[in-house]
Amino acid sequence: MDVGFIGLGRMGRAMARRLVEAGHRVRVWNRTPEAARSLEGAEPVARAAEAFSGDAAFTMLADDAALRAVIGQGGLLEGTARPAVHVGLSTISVALAKELTETHARAKIAYVSAPVFGRPDAAAAGALHIVAAGADEAIARVQPLLDAMGTKTWRFGAEPEKANAVKLAGNFMLVSAIEAMGEASAFAEGHGIPGKDVLAMLTSTLFASPVYTNYGAIISEGRFDPPSFTLRLGMKDVRLVLEAGEAASVPMPFASVLRDNLLDAIAHGDADRDFAALTRVATRRSGR
Amino acid sequence: MDVGFIGLGRMGRAMARRLVEAGHRVRVWNRTPEAARSLEGAEPVARAAEAFSGDAAFTMLADDAALRAVIGQGGLLEGTARPAVHVGLSTISVALAKELTETHARAKIAYVSAPVFGRPDAAAAGALHIVAAGADEAIARVQPLLDAMGTKTWRFGAEPEKANAVKLAGNFMLVSAIEAMGEASAFAEGHGIPGKDVLAMLTSTLFASPVYTNYGAIISEGRFDPPSFTLRLGMKDVRLVLEAGEAASVPMPFASVLRDNLLDAIAHGDADRDFAALTRVATRRSGR
Amino acid sequence: MDVGFIGLGRMGRAMARRLVEAGHRVRVWNRTPEAARSLEGAEPVARAAEAFSGDAAFTMLADDAALRAVIGQGGLLEGTARPAVHVGLSTISVALAKELTETHARAKIAYVSAPVFGRPDAAAAGALHIVAAGADEAIARVQPLLDAMGTKTWRFGAEPEKANAVKLAGNFMLVSAIEAMGEASAFAEGHGIPGKDVLAMLTSTLFASPVYTNYGAIISEGRFDPPSFTLRLGMKDVRLVLEAGEAASVPMPFASVLRDNLLDAIAHGDADRDFAALTRVATRRSGR
Amino acid sequence: MDVGFIGLGRMGRAMARRLVEAGHRVRVWNRTPEAARSLEGAEPVARAAEAFSGDAAFTMLADDAALRAVIGQGGLLEGTARPAVHVGLSTISVALAKELTETHARAKIAYVSAPVFGRPDAAAAGALHIVAAGADEAIARVQPLLDAMGTKTWRFGAEPEKANAVKLAGNFMLVSAIEAMGEASAFAEGHGIPGKDVLAMLTSTLFASPVYTNYGAIISEGRFDPPSFTLRLGMKDVRLVLEAGEAASVPMPFASVLRDNLLDAIAHGDADRDFAALTRVATRRSGR
């Protein structure tokens, strides 16, 4: 198929490569053009609008602001060579997903929200978990492309923003797991027990799952630099959770604790470290 | 070996049976004697002191008060036929474990704390994870017995109370996972997405581990009666976490949220349901 | 002096009347024109721009969105008959205050932020406490006008947004006081003591101050309808506090609790009642 | 009247002196006897039991443990010269107050709980607010004595523990006010505004009351040493609030935040400073 891919950060780059490797024609665009030029097998284009065309166009950008900027400044929705389907892979707000649903409908472009779970290594291996929502026929059309990128596509109905809500729910559970490990670890250390011993035990038994095993190791080894995913981005996700929770009148006291602790971490200079550095807050607050 | 077992609740009964099946002579005592009489292959005794003797004696009781009552009223530590090793399997406070360490030392009985992770079905299958701390030689002595009950014994040093601290850390992570699933589920429902669909996805991928899979299903199906472990006991565990955290000056904001939400659940009549009914709080607070 | 006043809600109306009574010429504009027409002694105008002129123009609107709408749609900053000083009385975000400072500087209009503390009865009596920040000369120019509306003007420097931050800090303390009274009251009731007796005692002694006495009575009497200030607006204020706190990396756990409890109240249908109905959350959560 | 007074700390000493000055015969006892000997006009006694006699005996001790120790080790309830009324002035747990009610009933001594609000200077001036509960005739009997110590006695019924619950509710509101000032101050500082300026404004207007004015000044000046009331004792009070709240199934999220922040303060070495040092937590967490 003939596709465009906009946004070649660590995740986007790995995902676009999967499409190339699967034999598709892939036009790529990135804000800083080097990233586009260096992706072997792909076709770099000069303007985002040139990638926003073909059978499907993917966007994988850092946040609402970045996506708005590309779509707005690029005049994507007013372009002439519009894609049949726009697949939004970014972790964006539920509110923006709703807005995009409306603006795409007016522009007569099918819009599918398909945020993904997985870190860059999973993206490189085509082992992401993809959460998709949108019109059935649109998703069916891009399914072969999603299959090149992920192990499985989980469908959540016809309204695109629901996929974004699911993604946020998952990220919330992820950050909660990290905070719980941080507090458990500080608690153990407070009783003279190495936190890493406790995490090693729990994450290899009751909690033996990708999230706990992976982050348990990162926390135990204090492997916060370079970051796989920055704490600043973690803060963004928690903010999106709180905003979407507020829109639906859902109190989320765990999310509130996460927010306060992430701010504490940022105030102490950890914004650009791996977001598992959140666990340093519990340690510091216990006087260690 | 010749062992005693005190406390035949759902967990204790399954564990004592494992010892019987492994060929040990097992004297059993329970506050309500029917439970002791009905355990095939074991030898019911009339007084707790009679079970507190032999190569090793195990205690598996509901809480600090129950354990204190049995030890104190039973005059166990002053008995003549004292056991070589007392293995405390109960989830008790760090403070009581310290106290027992001292009183047993004075009574010249080796004391090992060995609380366990696992629900009754894991106990019946001998598939518990046992967390043990105490003198090396004492643990070595009872290791064959522990092997009959658990998949693995995790050692945490020579001070018994450390095993209790690890157990509390694990239970804290467990209740935190349940709360996180509850909030995520309420969040999803608030956006028109069935909470169970979100939990099914997340607990079979990123969070695929015994705790999440098991409790995710219980929550999704609302399977809170009869309880495997009551919410009231969950509250007890969180209280022990908070108390031990306070003793070590460790702030634990997640544990504080858990406490408040468990009280909310108790105030709404859920004390004797499965402690996963904690998730009803998030649902109720969101007006559903 | 010749002044304009935009926004004649309960507060604005009382404040504009004070200016009329002090002998100033007051042009008034409101989104729904009846409010403007019925203010005796004032001169209703047809477009907001006509009130945005003269020696000073005041704006007293519900939130960021309302203020942006009036300024933007009204083309106020591009008008020809611009006022010497624009005094923003509304409780708006710190971010918007910063933005207005810049846009006014470009438009060569002095901008002063001057949010107020006090309820409609205090506004009617000219007994508000006004928090002002902006250029000294601009404040000096409007001081006689502020004196007509308030008991005292508290100065917080030359950057307008600081006045907004102070206003938010005060509102945060106010909502915190209400929550504390709510929890204390639920606690008392839980012990068989009428909450109102406890509040009567505490608010007439240690806590004898306008905020506690006033809200203590509202809470004790359950006087939530009609609202003096809606819970929905209280939620807006707490959101502004959290956003401004986030911008400055200040964790605010009390504000987080307030947010969750206000959402709980909204989810239970209390959005349009007096914001002291927040205290119903503590009562409800305790099962009463 | 002929009275005994047990416990001559800063508060007790000032209160006992008020009784002496009012012309009563006052036998005094303190754990460290110097305090008893140096109280002019009072009659020091060698054993607590000697002070637990006469028309009324007062106890003013630091906590549950201290009161239990004096009553138990002193064999007070088994003495021969028992007082007509025992007035418990200490801030103790609701649970202990209930227990004392029962043990005193068996010992045929009237028991009145009468904890007080006020700092040592108010005690010295006889300006305390006294919260009393117990049998009407017992309170009537000691009313002249209470009048010598306080401005007013607030009655809360016949069950002594209710007075203790009211005292805890008041202390909870007090610590909440301090936390709110701390967060507001950190918020202001985060926006470049001196926290003390904001507190000066708010505590002299909306919040002008003894608690806010007094503690606002202590916080603004960082006057934490020597302490009037230590943070460690503040932690004790919050623990009693949480325990009593748990007994009545009342979630108290503000109290939970206070607990975590007080632990943070203790972990950072502030246990023996004035409990207003709690506000240092908000400052520290914001990276200042």
C-alpha cells in the first residue's frame, strides 16, 4: 500500500520502518528532516502535506500541541491529495480526538484513533499492542498496516476517542504500578530491607508481567538515564487522564497522588530522566 | 517430622493438609474444634499447647489479636513440651514480630516469621510463595516443611520481622493494583467504554500476571461473594502497612488513599465481601 | 471619572452600583442586556467596545473563556476609544493574566489585575478586599475607583498575574477550610455528636473569622440553595490553582483532594448548588 | 475546694496555678518532682495517688501511654482516698476515654473528659476553651474549677469520650489550616510572591481568627524553635483522629495528607520543632 508517516521520534521511526519492511511504499515527514532522510527504504518528503496522502496516513507525535501544529500549519485537512484514512497513533487528549473526529468528517477523511502500548524495542519488533477505534471499514482497510506494527489490534468501537481513553487508562495503571513499587521499596528500605530484593521477589511471582518486570529492574538499578520515556511525558499523560476524568466527573485519587509526586520529581530536576525516576520521590520523602 | 499446626482457617487448613500429605505427623488445633477434627490424617488436640511442641509448630491466625490470644492464654511460651522452632505464618504487624522475637529468645524457642503469598487454591496445591526470615539454622530445619507448602521460600535475613515487612509491602502492592484497576475501570465507564473490556485487554498484555489476571476477572464479573479474602482483612493489612510505615517515617500516599477508600467501602456495607469490592468505591464516587 | 464596566453578574452589578453611587459616570455592558438596562444611574451601551473606553474600564466575568470571548469577539484591544487603564476584576488563570499583560502592552493600554475577595453582600457594601498588581501609576490612577468598591486594596507588585496568583491562593485556602469543616463534621457525626454543635463551637472561638463563621453556618444549616457561589465555579477555581501550581512545579495534595471531592459532588448532582455542598461528600462517604 | 493535679508540663503547670490563684487547695504531682516542688502555693505530693483524691482530681498528661502508666502503676483506681470526680484534661484517644468511663464506673469515681483548646499563654490567662462531657452532676460540681481555667466550658453530653472526639476534630481542623497555609505559601513563592505577604493579607481579613493569625505569623517568621507544641505531638493527634475516624468508618482524606506530610517532616528531622514546621514540607517538595 501507499502510505504516509508523520513523526519519526523513537517510536514513530521504529513503526515506520516496520511498514517499509512489510513492503509498503512509505512517504515520511518529520519536523527535523534528518530523521526522515536517514530512514532507509522510506521516501522523505519536504512538507507534511505530502505525507498526508495515499491509502493511509499515520501521525505519531508527542502531544496535542505537536499534532495541532502539524495539522493546522500544514493545512493537512484542506490538502488536495488527502489520504483515505488518517490513523492517529499519538497519545493525545480525549478532547482532541473528539475534535479531530468532527474536523475529519467535515473534510471527508476517515479518522481512526490507534494509540499503542509498548516501548521502542517492542515497536522495532512489531510487537506493539494497538488500541483502535473508528469506523469499521476504515479500520479494516488499514488492518494490514497495523498488523505490520503490532502483535494485536484491540477494537473499542466506532468513536475514535474511545481508543484514546483506553490508552490513557492503561498509562494511568502503568504509572500507578511504578508509584506502588516506589512506595513499597521505600517502605522496605525503611525497615532495613533492600528495596530491590523485595521488587525482585514480587515482580517474578505475583506481579510477573511485562510492566512490573521491566520497570522493577529499571527502578532497582536506578537506570533513569538515558530515558526510554521521560518523566515530563509521564506528567503529560497523567494530566490528560485527570482532564478526561474531570470531563466525565470521575474522581481519581491515585491519579492525583501521581500528579503531585511527578511535580515533586520535576521540581527536583528529574523531568528529563526516565519516568520511573518518579520512585525517587518516595525515597526522598522518607529522608533517604 | 513431628509438627503442630495452630489455626485452621481456609488457608491454614489447606497448608496443614499439605504437611499431612507429605508424610509428617501433624497435631492440629483450632479455636473452634470442628475444623481440627475434620482434617483427615491429622491429630486433633484439645489445647493449643499440645500443638505447640515437636520439631516445629506453625501458627496461621487472622491477626495480631488472635495470635496474642492463643500465645498468651494458651501459655504457649511457658509450656514444657516446647517446639524446636515456631514458624509464624500469619500476616501480623512488624511490631508484634519484633516482640515475638524477644519473647521467644527468652523462652529459648527459635522463632521464624514465614508469611505466605497466595490464595486458598494455591495453598491447596502447595504453590504458595513463602517469605522467611529468622536464624539460618532454624529455617534450614523447617525447610522441608516449607517445601511441602510452597513453590519457593524467599529468604530475607536473620531478623524475623523483615519477612513481615516484605509481606506487608506485597499486600500493599496488591491492594494498590486493585485500586488502580478500579479507577481505570470507572474512568473507562465514564467515557462509555465497558470497564471489563479495558481490564481484559490490559490484564492479558502489559499486566498479564497472577494478581492482575485473577483480580481483573473478579472485578469484571463483580464476583465479590463469597469472599476469598474479606475487605475487612484488607483494611487490617493496610492498617499494618501504615503503622509500620509510620514507625520508619515513610510517607505512603497510595496507602493513605487505600485506607480512605476501604473505609468508604466498609461504611457502605462491603466489609465482609471480597476485598476487590474496593473497586465499587471508584464507581460509586463517579455517580454510577 | 468616566468609566466602563463589563459584566453585571451578582458581583459585577453590586460593584458597578458602588461606582455610580460614588458619583462616577459609568457605562455598563452585559452579555444579556437586561442586566445593564436595569442598573439605575448607569448608562447601558450596546457593544462591549463602548464600555471599553474612558478613564478606566473594568471587566468582571465568570472565567477565562468568558473574558476571552468578550475581548476577542468585541475586538476590544483594537478599538479606537480605548481606556487609559483596563482593570481585570475576574478570577482568571495566571496564564491568561500573563497573556493579557502582553497583548495590552502591544495595544498600549495599561493593564491592572485586581481580583476581589468577598461575596455579593460585601460587594454591595463596598467592603471587598481587593488584590491589585500592575504598574504603580496605573493603579494610582484607578485607586479612587477601587476605594469605592473595597475596604482596602492590597498591592502585590508590578506584574498583574501576581494578583491572580494571590486570589487563587486565597480561594484554595477557602475551599480547604470548607473541606476541613466537612471532614470534621462527618467525624463528629460518626461519634454521635451533631456536626453543627462542633462547628458552632470552633467557628466562634479558635476559628472565629468571616470565612469559618459564614461557611460554618451554611454547612450546619445545609443552606446550599440558592447558591451564593456555585460548586461548579469552585471546581473552576481549584482547576486554576492546580494548573498554576503545575506551571510552578508546586505539589498541592490538599488541592488534589479538593479536586477529587468536587468531582464526586458534581457526579452526585450538586454542581449548581452552593459550593459548601462539597461537605456532603464527606458525609456521604461515611455512609450517612 | 480540695483538689489534686497530676501532670505539670507547660500546660498543666499553668492550669494548676490558676486553681491555686483562685483560692483552692491544690495537691500536685509530676513524674519529675522538681516541677511539682516549684509551683508556688501548691502542695507537692510524693505519689500520684496522693493527688488522686479530694473534691476533684485533674490529669493533664502527654498521651494515652502516659495516662495509662500513671493510672495503672499508681494504682489510682484502687486507692482508698479516691476523688469525687476525675477530670481528664489530656488529649487522649476516644478509645481510652471509653475505657476510662467503664473502669471509673466500676471504681465508683465520676469521670469527666474535659480536654482544652489553647496554648500555654491562654492557659496562664485562664482563657482556655474547655470541652466537657460526662454526667451533668459531676460537671456541675467541678464547674467552678473549670471556670478558673477557661473562658468557657462547652458541653457535649453525658458520654465522656464525646469531648475527646470534639477535641480531636478541632485539632484536625487546626493542622489542616496549617497545611493549607503551607501549600498556599509554597504556591505563592512558586509565582515569585513572598508567602508571608499572602498570609499577612489573608490572615488579617477573611481568615482573621486566633488560629490563622497566630500560626500565620509563626510560619511567616519561621519561628519553629523552641516549639510551643512539637510536631511529634501533632503527629500523635493526627494518628488519634485517623484511628477514631476508622472506628467510625469515616474516610478523612485531608487527615491522610496530614499524616503523610508529618511523616515527611519527621523523616527530615523536624519532629521536635513547632508543629507549624509542617509547612516546610510543601516548600521542600516544590524544590525550594
